Amino acid sequence: MANVYVEARPKGRDEGTHIDDYVVEDHADHPLGTFQTQKAAIDWAKKQGHHPLVARVRHLNNKKNPDHWRSA
């Protein structure tokens, strides 16, 4: 089961600003799917056999730093 990352878009947005959608990405930033809610993105990733991770803090999302992510 591969790790995938569920991130809010637009990326780099300020805390408290509007979220357009959520994207599921692999470790190389390739989008695998786009969803209206974080729950929908997580559910889809699990159904596909992936292990979804979400950022602990929205603006800290370095995929190379495991402390920035938690299991969904």
C-alpha cells in the first residue's frame, strides 16, 4: 500500500482563506484525483488501496518530512 498525500488547494494559501478543493498526490507531486472535500479524497484513496496522509498543519506540507504528516 503506497502513501499518498491529501492536500488543500490552492497550495501556499494563507491560514483561514477559502479552500477550492482537495487533491490526492503521490510522493512526486503527481495528482491522482481532485475532490470537493477532504473526506471524499481520503475515502477514495483508501478504496484505491493507498495509505492517505494529511498535513498536521496546512502550511507545513513537505513530503520529505514525515513529522509534517499524519495518517488519515
